[in-house]
Amino acid sequence: MEKKIGFIGLGNMATAIMGGLLAKKMAKPENVIGYDKFAAASEKAKTAYKITTAINEEAVAEAADLLILAVKPNVLPEVLPKIGKAVRKSTVIISIAAGKTLAFLEEGLGRSDLKVVRCMPNTPALVLEGCTGVCANKNVTKKEMDETLKLLGSFGKASVVPEKLMDVVVGISGSSPAYVFMFIEAMADAAVLAGMPRAQAYEFSAQAVLGSAKLLLETGKHPGELKDMVCSPGGTTIEAVKVLEEMGFRASVMDAVEACIEKSKNI
């Protein structure tokens, strides 16, 4: 008998995860059940993925062998007590809420015997290129953790990190697509200023970022070495790098990530 996968919350991240699972054939639509307090979100997920939708959170919790909590951090205090009474001891509960610790989740559920996993995915999961940090409480077995990593890896990369680094994951991965999109937009704006059509400018900028990231991951070279490969003596690239350094580019990025991490710690 295949495992029943439940989703509480059917927003962008939930449907990204769901889409990855179904695309990789790690689940069948008939084995997925979900609920969202907004009827439109439930109907959208049901229509797009042919899943079953439930009348409330408790119904999903009762049915699921693996339960994914895809709600905002501020909604968790309302949801956790409801599902804590309904969920089975054998069910693995996965939360994607930023800043909410395993201890917070256990306390909200009102039970210390439950299997709880905390993770932080990001929106590139929508195109199966996500990056997810994962940690778990003591009740999760190695086999269950391996299964969870396989599930989360269906829409990108998933890696175990100590819980003390989960806020760092938020800063470097969970929130960072926003920084990258700003960078792409800024490059495109400069290209438009120089006369390039907007659509083409976005295409060039986005492909440059995609290709650069792939080059780093596939070669394993240090990013500084790859940067140096582009910077010819007295050339155009080193001129641009000089301006970025003068404007505090790297320090600004570091400050932004640090601010994000601190915010995550205090949610």
C-alpha cells in the first residue's frame, strides 16, 4: 500500500513540492490529500494536480502517512494544536515554516512522541531546481530521514544541516532567490538603458546567471577562480568588477544575508 501524503496549505511552495513528487512519480494523485483555508487555493490544486481535498486540517492529519505543513509561520500556532490530536504516532510531519524550531513545533503539537522534520525550501522548487535544508527531532529514524530527503530531493537538492544553521539556510537559500531576481532585473535595466529590448534583456541576464551557477556547480571551481577566468587584463569585465567593489557589492550582499538570518531567528 502506497503512503498517503498530506498537505496543509496549498500555496506556491506546497504546489511546487506536490508538482515535484508527481513529476518524479514518487506519488500518485490519488494518494495526495490537501487542505487550504482559502477555497480558491484548494480548488486550484485539485484541478491542476487531480488530488483529493479535505474539509479541514484534522482530516488531512488523520489520513496522512507523511504530513507537510506548508503554512506561514504566523499560522502555525493555530494549526498545530488541531493536528496534534489527529495525527498518528507513525506519521512523519514536515514543516517548511521559516524560523520555527523543532521545539516550537513539538510544543505546539502538544506531544513529544511525534516524528517532526523541519525544512527550508525555496521557490526554484517550482521548476524542480530548489535547494532545501533539513533537520529532524530524535523520533525520526535514519530510514525515515532518508525517505524524507528523497522526497524533498524530487524538486531539487536537499541536505541535512544542524538545526542551529537553519536560520542560515533561510538567508543563503530560502530568501536568496529575491536577491538574485533583483540582480537580474538590475542588469536587464542597464541593458534596456543601453538600447536592448526588455524581453531580450531579461533573457540574456537570466541565462547568464543560470549558466554561471551551473558552471560553478559542475566544475567545482572556486568562484574567485571562475571570476578571474572572465577578467582579462585591462578588459571590460575587470572594469565592471572595479565599480562593483567601489560600491560595496560583496559587503552589501553579506549585510543583506546577515539581516535575513537575524530576522529568521526572531520570527
